Amino acid sequence: MQMKRLVAVVLALFVVAGFSFAAQAQEEASPETGEAGYGGSFDLERCVTRALDANPTILSARSQLQGADFGEKSKVGTFLPSVSGDYGYMKYDRKITNLNDRDQWTGHVNVSQPIFKGFSLLSDYQKSALTKDQSAAKLTNVELTVIKDVQSTFFQLLKARMDVKSAEDSVTRLDSQVKVISAFYEVGLKPKAEVLDAEVDLANAKQTQLIAQNNVSIQEAQLNTLLNIPVEAEVDYVGELKQFPFGLDLKECLRRAYAARPDLMIGEKSVDIARKDAKIAASSFYPDVSFDYDYYKKGDDASLDGGKHYSHAAKEYWSLGVNMNMKVFEWGSDYYDYKRVAETITQLEAELDNLRLNAGFEVKQSLLNIRAASDRINVAKKSVEAAAEAYRMAVARYQAQVGTNTDVLNAQARLTEAEALLSQALSDHGTAVSSLYVAMGEKNPALVTSN
């Protein structure tokens, strides 16, 4: 009777513990994603900070890292003793010839301590630690990718706004020109064809303005998506395109990249993991040694308290022992499995070398893009100034009846084109600076000067 009560209490404790663990696991698996918190204005730095906190891709990578941490902790348990037990009833459908053939209840507990498993336990634990480090590097890599996407989209939004302003100015200039030509036409000084030419250019400018306004809306929706903000939400994104000072040379950029890039760390950890897999595969060449303790208790009923057919020695006993197990021959399956893993190491090492080469190329490419964009900005600023002055002079000449309408329209088109080239150069410069920091494996939300 006492045994039945004990079993009931133990089962109740297991049920309570199970519900508690499930509730805790569900709470840990459902973190707050921060759907609110997007009031006020968003500059470049706040956009990146918000994305790092709420972007679903980053949240997924964090969960992967947490899972790897649990995996490392689970491997620690393989070094410690394992406890197992069984409890049951056996009925024999034959004539009883000895005590072991008698229908009986049996309880058994086993405690097993691994002593040596051919280095597989240690290698498996080290592999789980490397997997955790690799997951941490993957999280950093995902964060850098999101930062690059956010900053690039932010610059595209600012460029789209500059394009809208340029298109509005173009519409204003052309509308003014249409009015001037129409006035000249009304008094017979200009032909109808010039009025029509100006009206066509005005209509085309309005089309360009509509396209630019739509592009602004698209970039805002893209930013909302990256920041885990509903696409229909109105967010105040603030900022202006500018040049970001950058004074690092190629040698310093490469040094930083080789030291900090997470994808290189991922490649290095992959090689280390493959080496641990090789040790695990080689463990089949060694014996497994363990220490075991077994405790048995038997009886005629569920209380396991023996019975009239059992002596004390028969109803309750234990044993201690050291066991060794080794596979002697498996037709080469373990040998070729080891050779397969060894070739995987060579493959991953070659991929890591290629990854380093590509990392160097990405750094130099981004640095060249920064320098090219800086030169383009300087040229574009002068071009805008010259085009604005040329347009002013063309309008003045036309109003003085010494210039043509074609001259005015061409000057206006060149001014609009120069403004577009300037906004594109500024956007490309910001994107190139962002790409270089990502290529160096560095998080720089506001793209502040780095020395």
C-alpha cells in the first residue's frame, strides 16, 4: 500500500514539473517583438537601432543562438552518470520449472557512468561549443546584413525625396516658361509650335514628378518592413543626403575585415567542427568503457516485497561492473566514414580560403566606390551650379528676344539632369560607406567617422 502511495506521489510531482517546464518554455519562446515604439522621428541611427531590436530575421537568428546554447548545456550531461529504471509484470505461458519462470513483478534501476568512448564525448561537447560560437557569428552576420539593407534603403528614400524636389522645381520652371511663351504667342511674337513644345516638356516633367513621389512611398514601405513596422503606418523619417568623412586606407580596412568579419569566423568554426566530426568518426576504432550499477527488486505483487516463493537474496539484489564494448569489424564502413569526414575538412578549408579572397575584394571594391562617389559629388555640385546659371541666362536671353525656346528647354533639362546626378552620387556615397563598414564586419548605425 505504501509503495502505491509513493508511486502516486512521484507521478503527481512529474506532472506538476512538466506543466511548469512547459509554461516556462512557452514564455521563453515567445519574446516581445516590440510592435509599438515607432512614434516620433526616425533618423538613420534610430532606424538601425529599431531594426536590430525588432527585425524578424534577427529575432530568428537570436533564437538559433539560444538553441545552440541549450545544445552546449545538454552535452555537459553526457559526461555525468545516467540513471534509468524499469518496472513491470511478467507472466509465463508454460510450466513452472524454477523460480525465474514464475509470474512476477520486477523493478530495476541502472546507474551508468561513461569512462571512455574513444574521445567522442569530449569531441561532441567541443563541437556543440563551436556550434554555439558559429551561431553567434551567424547572428552578427545577419545583423550586419540588416544594417546594410536599412542604411541603403534610407539613402534611397532621401534620394527619392531629392528627386521629388528636383521634379517639382522642374515643373515650376517649365510652367513659368509655358506662361511666357503663351504670352508671346498671344501677341504674335512666337509660333504655336513653341507653346506646344513647352507644354510637352511640362507634361513629361509632371510624369517624372509622379514617379518620384511613388518611389518615396515605396522606400518608406520598405523601411517600415525592415523595421518591423506595419506598412500602413505613417513614420517620420528625417535626414538629408551628405558626404560621410572616411579616412581609412586599404591596409587598415583589410586588417579590420580579416579580424572581425563574422562570415570568416563562421568558416573557421565550420573547419573546426569538421575536425571534431573526424574525431567522433575515429571513435569507432576504440572501445567503449563504462561503469554500471544495477539494483533489482522482485515480488509476487506490485509492492515488489517478495513473497512466499522468494528468499531475501532472490527478491532484492544489486551488482557492480565495468563493461567494455568494441566493434571489431564492419567491412570498412567506419574507416571510409572517417575518410569522408577528412575530405570534408579539406573542402571547408578551401572554401575558407576563397571566402578570405572575396572578403578582400569586397573591402577594396567598397573603398573604390567611396572614392569614386566623392569625386562625382564634387563634379556634380559644380555641374548644378553651372547648369542653374546657364538656365538663368537662357531664360533672360529668351525674354529679351535674343534666345530661342529650345535653348531654354535644353538648359532646363540639363539642370534637372545635373540635380539627379548629384542626388545619385550622394546616395551612392552613403551606400558605399555603409557597405565598407559591413565588409569590415563593423556595426556603425550612424556611420560616424572611424579612425
